[in-house]
Amino acid sequence: MADQPLSPRGAATYQRILDAATQEFAEHGIAGARVERIVAAARTNKAQLYAYFGNKEGLFDAIFFGSLERIMNVAPIDATDLADWAVRLYDEYLRRPDLIRLATWARLERRPTGHLVENSDRLDDRKLRAIAEAQDAGLVRQGDPFDVMAVVIAMSMAWSPVSNVYAATAQDPPEVHEQRRALLRESVRRAVAAG
């Protein structure tokens, strides 16, 4: 993005590009996304998009890393209650299924193995420290904190858009969501309990 502060009009255009591109990338992936569709939906032009983001890859990066930060801020970890954290992640996937789709496209098209992002871009240090502290306090089972976190996240995604069994939506009956939350909460508690 340009180094200079955006005017209110520029900020609005920037946000429209992000919104349109989030939908486009979530639906079509990195390779399938089309800049022409993004600028049409954002009511702007390619020159403006390139001025802000450099290229399509830069635009995807802005959206993808923004989505990782959003998950951290909306559902911050509480390592003393990983079951509640899993439920909050489940709820966020219902609110924003596009975030999971973006991560899936990044996995499919960029990093099919290993960590989803480069070590320098990882945002999980705080989460891993919190899990290690909960382990030291005897609240969470021993094991690599990353592996504990990965298990909890995987369990929270059981009904997400990347599920190979059932992808839940916010339109599913509320009582069904409550049943899933209860099952998820109890399953995570049992999986990560110390001792």
C-alpha cells in the first residue's frame, strides 16, 4: 500500500477493494480470482488496486494476514479454558466462513505442507506461551504446545467450511448449534485435560 495516509475517499476505496477481494479470493482462490471482477465490485480501477497493493498476490496477502489477525482479536486464546476458545472459534467460522476459505486456498495454492505461513509471519507465539504456561500450572496435558493448539483448532473446525463431513452455516437451527457447542466444549476439555 502507498506510504502516505489515505484521504477519507481513499480509505473508502481501499476498504471496498478489501471487501470485494475477500469475497473473490474466498470463492475462487488465488489463481482463480480475477482483478477485473474485484475492481468492478469495488467500483474502482486496476490502477488504484495496484497503487494500494502492488499486485494480486499483495492483495491476497493483505486480506489473508488481516484474517489471521481478526481471528486472534475476535477469539483470543484463553489457555486456562481451551474448550471455550474452541467454541468461540466455531462461532467465528459461522460468522465469517470466508476466513476459513482464505486459509484453505493459502494451504492449497501456497504451502501444501508445514506451517501455513512463514515463521516470520506466524502470529501464534502468544498462544503457544499461554498453552505452555497452562501446562506448567497443571491445567493442560503435557505435549508440544503447538500440537495441543493444532488439536483444539482442528476440533473447532469440525463443522467449518473445510469439513469433509458437514459444513455448518449460521442458518442451521440454533438448537443444533448449541448441541455442537456442548459436544465441542466437552470433547476439547477431555482431550486437553491434564492427567
